[in-house]
Amino acid sequence: MTEKPYGVDPPALRKSLGVVDGVAIAASSTAATTSIGIGLGVTAGVVGLHLPAIMLLAFLPILGIAGAYTRLNRVEPNAGNGYVWVGRSLNPWLGFLVGWVSIVATVAFLAYTTAVTGSAMLQLAGQAGVHEVAGLALDPGSTAQTTAVGIGVLVAVTFTAVTGIRTAARLQSGLLVFEYVVLLGFCGYGIVTGPHPFSLSWFDPFAIPSATALAQGLLLSVFCYWGFEAAFTVNEEVRDPRDASRAGIITLVTMLGLFMLGSLAFQRVLSEEELAGHGAEGLAFFGERLASQPLAALPLVALMFSAVASLQAGVIPTARGMFAMSRDRTLGPVWSKVSSRYGTPAAGTLLIGALATGVAALALVIPRLADMIMATVNAVGIVVALSYALTALAAAVRFRGLLREDWRQGIRAVVLPSLSAAALLGLGGYLAHSFYTSTDHLEVSADNGWFLLLAPTLMIASGFVAAAWAKWVRKSPYFRTGRGTDADAPQLLATTSR
């Protein structure tokens, strides 16, 4: 048994979820509607009319990553997932780094999604004829206005997440049904009626303008897929840990289908200039090209619902990850306090909401929403690639014995995760080098390479500082073994699968 960091039995989360709940949480965290409505336009600005190619290409390493998560979850279900798996199989410092960058990346994502939510609401207000409030002209492209509105929504969904994950999953399920019906309807109609002819070159990655554009496009696409692993952060709250694995894979395959549908529809309906030029308002513009009001507003409503759901879904897995780290005394005890009423890490959830609100306010130094989105997506893409790669390498190391026992299983458990990790590390390193060599000065701008590199560098560096504090000040036992507090996998799996 692992040492109990607080001298008592570790706090337990309430087991109340099934595979459908896991899919709802993971799909909301991935936020397909938001990724299609905003991410496709941002990515098109880099790779041009090759969105289907880049989405398919990015799916390959992500599939290898998903396989690694599934196999690791099968033998050691833990709310900390990558933090525990990497710490045990590779090194506790790297394990802590995986947990840390996942937290800071999600907080940055929450700040970004806060502004996206506010932008969607202001766009809806404009379509309803409300163009100013108290003499202030409403501008959905203003970071200040969109952040102010979005923070109000973030506060509301944070309190909802506190009251119980089951309630949150039910809310997200309802929002997802509406989103997907709208997406399927408009994208299907766009593919059939769009004025731009279909071209096989859309699927040709070799036609992308440059190697740098290919690397950046791939990391932007990885960002779009990011979130499927939210299903694994609730693996201590599902009735059977294997349901978390099923939910993660189902979500990932669903996202591929939706992203391909959205890519084809957008390129059939919009020109390259229109795709790249509308940023956070891309989905609304797409809807207006296909229908008149009030039907044209439906994609924008779906975007708003997606952003609201992803705010809540972002709070939930982050609080669970910090809960797992707190049990090991790598973070303070406040993060592992479980509400006796709701069975959730209530205090940690509220603190995550507060941190995201603070980061959202810091984003005001970038006045244009489109620039803030580009800076956030690039930063998160690099650190997510690092986190995924380390988790895949942990799986390859942990199951390397299968190469001798069963070569077919070995390929799936060792070779494919290793190739996925190498691809993501190579992409992240190449893009970081491109950012560094693209300029000779620092400027707060989404066009400045040093600025785009600064955020992920600070995220990673702060992780090593926090790890040093946990090891030598908190004296966490995690740094002696890399094992999580709840890492008795065979016994846990046998108990929860009855």
C-alpha cells in the first residue's frame, strides 16, 4: 500500500457515473462546436484549404495516445491519470510536470473559452437588435467586453459543477444533443449546397504551404482533439473504470467525424479568405450564408451552448486532477477536500473557477479577441503535445514486456504509443524553434514568435518550480516512488467491476 500522506484514509469521490456520462463530460470538454466554429478558421489561416487533411493527419498520433490512456487506465484507474502513470513509469518529476501543465493549460483554456462564450452572447444580442447597453456599443470582437460577459457565465457553471458531477453530466448531455443536431443539419446542408467545388487537394497534406505551416496546423488540430481524456479524470467516479476508457474512445472517434464534416462543409460554403478572416465569428457567418434569420442564429446558439458546456467540463477534470495531486501532498490539502453533501472536491472546484477568472482578466492585455485566441491556442497546443507524449511513453515503458510475450499486443501497447509520442515531441520542438527564430524581440502580439513561445515556456518552467516545492518543502512521498495514493489497481479494479 502507498503511504497515506495525511495519516488517514484518502478521501473518496462518489461513484455515480456510467459510460454515457463519461462521453458527455469528454465531448463537452473537447467542445466540437467551439472547435469547428473557431478552431477551423484559425487553422485555415495557417494551412489554407487543407482542413480535412490536417484533421485526419492529427488524428493518427492522437489515436495512439488514446490507446495508451486506455491501457494504462485498465491497470491503474486514478483521477490523476497521466500524473500518476508518468510518475510511476518514467520519473516523478516528469509525472508532476504532466499533472501541472494539464492544470495550467486548462486554466488558460477556460480563460479563452470565457471570452468565446461572451463573444457568442454579444453576437446573439446583435442579431436580436441589441447593439448597445447604457450607451456602450457592444462589440463581439472586444476582449474586454467578451471577457466581462463570459466571466459571469464561468461563475454560474462553476457553482453548478460543485453541486455534483451527475448534475453537470445531465446538463451537458442536453446541450450536446442540441449542438450536434444543429451541426449535422447545417454542415450536411452546406456540403450539399455549397458553391465551392469539392477538391481532392483538400486531403493532400503535401500541398500545405510549408513545413512550419504543417507543424503549426497539426498542433492546432491536436488542440481541437484535446479534451477526450476528460473521461479518464472521472475514472474514480464511474461504476466501472472500463467505462472511462470506452467513453474516451467513443468521444475521440465522434470528434473525428464531426471535424471532417465541419471541414468539408466550411470549405464548400466559404472561401479561404472568408474562412481565415472571421475568427470567433466564423460559425455565425457560416450560418448566415446558408439560411436567413431566425434559422441563421441556430449555429451561434449551438456555439454558445458548446462554450458554456466546455467551461463546466474544463472545471471538472482540472479539479479532479488537483484532487489526486493533493492526496499525494504534491499540492495543498485544500484541493482534496470532498464535500460531504455533494461528494465532489467543492473547494478545489471553486478555486479553479477563481483562477480561471483571474487569467481571463490578464488576457485583457491583448485587446483583439482573435489575437488572444491565437496566442492561447498555440501555447496550449505545445504543452498538450508534451503531456500526451510523456503519457504515451509511460505506456510504452510500462508494457514493454508485451513485445516478448505477444508481438501483436506489443505493437499496440508499445510501438504505436512510442511513434505517437515521437511525432508530438517532434512537432512541438520544431514549432518552438520556428517561433524562436522568427523574430529578434519580444512584443505582446499574436504575430510575435517570442511572445507565442513565452507562455508555454512559463507553463513548463513553473511546473519544475512547483515540483521542487512539493518535494523539498511539502516532502511529498510521491517523489520517492511516483505512485499515486489510490494506485492499488488490481484490487481497485476488482472491487469496482463487481
